[in-house]
Amino acid sequence: MNNMDNIVKIQSVSEVTHDVKCFRFEKPDSYSFIPGQATEVSVNEEGWREEKRPFTFTCLNEDPYLEFTIKGYPERKGVTAKIHTLKEGDELIIRDVWGAIAYKGEGYFIAGGAGITPFIAILRQLHEDNKLKGNKLFFSNKTAADIIYKDELKAMLDDDAVFITTGEEGDSYEHTRIDEAFLKKHVSDFSKHFYVCGPDKMISDINEVLLALNATADNVVFEK
Ligand SMILES: Cc1cc2nc3c(=O)[nH]c(=O)nc-3n(C[C@H](O)[C@H](O)[C@H](O)COP(=O)(O)OP(=O)(O)OC[C@H]3O[C@@H](n4cnc5c(N)ncnc54)[C@H](O)[C@@H]3O)c2cc1C
């Protein structure tokens, strides 16, 4: 343990999708973060304390609790699989916050899968502050069942939440990749900010397209 380590008790665990859970836990005194920031997390159990992985806060900074929204990868037998077995009363270790991605002004949020998490924090805060207008979300998933906080995102953003599925036909979402044609159809102002978060392949593909359209993005790579 070092000075920056905070042991926090889990207060509740809820299912978000078939492979994503929401964990709420104690907020240490004077702990605070900016929406989009993350911290290194481990499980406070023998053999797991030094297995640190980054996760993003999805609550509001003013909430009396902290919250992570975590996609589990059971096949990897790593930290997310372990965290998904935890229950109320179990403990995590969280460390200092660090910036993953920060809101700089109105623009377009492009997320793949669990890459939505920094944007959840940012969009919830903008919604709370009544400043969401002028922002638009493109959220890509394999199937409709994978869409994290679908109803909340729709309620907050209405037509400015565009869901895309890449792995199944026949649902009511756009079945496409986020390519040049897609962005030209949905983006009215390429001089606005672009925020991109997801697997590294998705980010490099989208950056290439944005570059061709004379736009640049702030990125967070979630998975190699
Ligand atoms: C800044 C940042 C913030 C993040 N915030 C969140 C968040 O809020 N919510 C969220 O859900 N995720 C988030 N992530 C992603 C999250 O950190 C990873 O999903 C997590 O680290 C995976 O940990 P793991 O131990 O389960 O698996 P890993 O550490 O990826 O893998 C454990 C072991 O499994 C093996 N392995 C690795 N990849 C594979 C593979 N593809 N198939 C089979 N085996 C494999 C390897 O041997 C590896 O050692 C964030 C990532 C970053 C960079």
C-alpha cells in the first residue's frame, strides 16, 4: 500500500447489460475528479492488490458515492473477471485520478463498446448543467444487447444519440461502420471537437477518416 491508495467498500452492484456491471462504492473524503478521468483499480484481496487496471468514473463528481461501469472479460481470467464476482461489502483499491479525456467544448463523441464510459461521465455532467445541446453521440456496438445505458443516453440526447450496430442485421439501428460516408451524413460542422474512445483499431480507422475530412480528435485507447 502507498499513500495514494484508498480502500473503498462496494455499496451496490447492478447489471447494465449481459456483460457490463455498475459498481457503486464509498467516496473517500475530499476525493474528486473531472468527468472523463480514470484511476488505477485493484481488488483488495490476497493476490489481487497489485493487479491494477484503469477504470473511468461514471458518476457525477458531486454524487455522494463513486461509480464504475465495467465490462467483464471472463475468458481472460484477469481483473475484470474478478471484479464481476464482487458483491456489496467487498473492497476495491483506488488511486489518484488522472486525465483520460476532458470536455473542451461542443462536438461529436464517438464511442465503441466500453469506450462510452468517459463520455457517460461527461454527458451526465453536461445534462445536469443543462449544456448538452450542440453535442452528438455516435455509439457503435456489435449488437443492440451490448449498448450500455441505451435508454438513459436516448433520454438525454434524443436524436443526437446515434446508435450503430456492426454485428447483426434486422435491429432498428444503423448497420454500418463509422466511415467517411457515415460522418459526412451525420456531421454538420467538422470544425467542432471530436472525442473518440474505443479499441485501438477503431480509433486509428476513425482518425484516418477525420484527417481526410480536415478534423482532428481527442482519443483514448481502451484496448490493444
Ligand atoms: C484510461 C482507461 C480507462 C478505462 N475505463 C474503463 C471503464 O470505465 N470501464 C471498462 O469496462 N473498461 C475500461 N477500460 C478498459 C479496461 O481497463 C480493460 O478492459 C481492463 O484493463 C481489462 O483487464 P483484465 O485484467 O480483465 O484483462 P487484460 O488485462 O486485458 O487481460 C488479462 C490477461 O488475459 C490475456 N488476454 C489479453 N487480451 C486477451 C484477449 N483479447 N483474449 C484472450 N485473452 C486475452 C492476457 O494474458 C492478459 O494478461 C479503460 C481503459 C483505459 C486505458
